[in-house]
Amino acid sequence: MDLTQLRIRRLELDDSRLFFTLFNGVRIDEPIKGYLQLETASAAQRLQWQPTADAFGVNWPQLEAPSEEGLINVLDLLWERRCKAALKRLRGVGGAFAALSVQDQALVALWRMDTEIHNEGFLQFLGDWGDATCQAALRALEAIGAEVIPLYCDVDGTFPNHHPDPSEPHNLEDLVQMVKRFDADLGLAFDGDADRLGVVTREGAVVFPDRLLMLFAADVLQRNPGALVIYDVKCTGKLSDYVLRHGGSPMMWKTGHSLIKSKMRETDAELAGEMSGHFFFKERWYGFDDGLYAAARLLEVLAQRDETPSEVLAELPDSVSTPEIKLPVDGSAHALVERFVESIRGLEDGPFEGARISTIDGLRADFSDGWGLLRASNTTPVLVLRFEAENAAALERIRALFHAQLQALLPDRTIEF
């Protein structure tokens, strides 16, 4: 590898503009090689230089003696022109983001993140990519001003370190330890295709996505008073009151990212989120779930505050709760949930009396001091349960109610949760 190739490789690794240009399939190695070779050219030759692959619509400036600074200026110009061309094509399809090519979608998304996300503070975070999507995400977050310490960045479909699912607390154990070791401001974890986000604080506390949605809601509602915020049935009972106190309209809906996106389009909601870690921004974005963009918005919100990230996140209302409890079943989980719902409806008096019952997705019973949920997984033969309460005693009472009712429906099996 000659000196020119070595310099190109180093710039590819060190400069996000060149990385993303190459990432989007554009061949710019010939123009760059030509530029670097001008080191040995005469002044007249430099003034006459044009790239051999001038397919970018770029008005190349007259060039002085080559330097890395000059090359970066050329890359900046190339990057800006390509992004603006993609934005023009977006306008040409009436703003329909999904109608763009994959390359144009990447260009538009990265350009908007780079120019619209205001990370005025300087935050250092440790990012766990779970041996999946790393390089593009890392560069995009560096481009908005964050210092990223990468963890598990080597793509490996066997996932040797842990499964890339940030909704499971045990998958965040390594991230918690590394955040403490590096004394980072916080830790961010992504799933295999980076459409979900998990967060841990400097002290090692896991910030569940339903609480994180509160932070996003407060930010969005500052600019959009009265806006609708959608959340799924697994989210905290404190979310509804929090949205109302900040001038918004809360709506609980079915779990499932496709169901959430459909409801957002139907209701024109500005924001939505799921307990699984999917976040959907229509405000300043396109309404689809994007863990990378959610991470950028989180960094923006935290950078604007005088408190530390841990202090900001600790201010969010909390309670005693369980993570998702998954109970495998034989046969149809949906049929069993229907039987559970009917058994509750058949009780004129009993332990569920006084609870606010929702059956939009399984059965959720909200009591004055907590709630419980039983629903069927959308993808596997599994019952999903979750419980939350003001204190441990109330949590145990509500859990026991669901346990007793479910055990009565399955007398031949010992139910444990």
C-alpha cells in the first residue's frame, strides 16, 4: 500500500465525512488520489486539476498545494452537495421518506442529524453495539459532538458477548461495568439493527424505556403543547399523568412497532414509545423507530441541562416494578389470554373490583396503587406479564391476584412468576 492509499485509509477511519461518503457507495478514491498527487505537481497543473470521476455536480475550487486541511475542505464540499441533492429528491417525492433509495435515506438522515441536533454540551458515553451495527452509528453520534467509547463493535452474528437486546437487564451488565470503569456520563445500548435503545447511568442504574419516554415527551411538548404521546400497554402507570402535567395528551395502545406506527399515522401523534426500547419521533423526524436517532435526541436533551445526566434521569418519576416476565405456554397464548379476560369479566365481586380494566392488548388492571398486565406475545407462544406499584407490598398483592387467576385456568401446571 503506497503513501497515498495509507493516507486515504487513515482519513476514512478518522473523518466521518469521508466515512459516510464511502459508506453510501460513492467512489471518490480517484479524485482524492489525484488531489494528493498534486504535491509533486507544478502550480499550473494544480490550477488545471479536475477529478477524473466528476459525477458529483461539484464546482471544484482552485487548489493550492495539497494538505490534509485542503482535502477535508474538498470532502466537506462533496458531502454537502450529495446531501443537498438527496434533500432535493426528498422534496421531489413530496417529503415521502420511504420513497427514497436506501442511500438517499441515509444521506438525508445523517445530514439532518448533523445540522439539526443541538449538542451544545460535551457528553462522553459508552456505546454497546452488541457485535452488530456499530461503525455508522458510532460515526453519526461523533458527528454531533459526543465522545463515544465503543464496546463490542466487531460484527459477529453469533453474538459471543451477549444477545443484542437492550430490553433484557442481564444484557446490560457489561455496559454497566464499563461505564463505571471509564467514568462515562452514561451508557447506551442498541439492539441488532439499532432500532431500539437502552440506557444506564454512570452509577449503573438501568433507565427503563417507559421512563425515558417521559424525558422525550417533556422536550417535545415544550414546542408542541397539546400533542398526542402514544405508549404501549407495558409502560409505567406514571407516564399518563406525566404527559398530562406537561401539557400533552397521553394514549395507551397495543404493543408492536408496526401497530404503534399505524396508530401514529392515524392520530397524527408527535411521539410514541414502547417498553421494548422502540422510540418514534414525528416531531423533527419521520415517525419510525430509530435507536440511533433516539440516542441523538437524548444526548441533545441532556446536553441542554445544567444537571448531570444521572441527576436529570433520577428526577423522572419511578416506582417499584418488574421487568417483562415471559412465561412459555403450550398451545395458543392468545387463546389463554382470552380465557383469562373472560374469567375476570365473569367476576361480579372479587379481587379485581375497583380496578380500571383495559383489554386493548391482553388485560391490564390499574388499581389506585399499581397495575398488572397479562398479554400474549406477538411473535412467540409466550405470555408476557409485568407489574408495577407504589411499594413492594402492593406489587406482591397485584402479582398474587394475577397468579391465582392464571393458576385456576391451568390447574395441571405449576405457574411460577
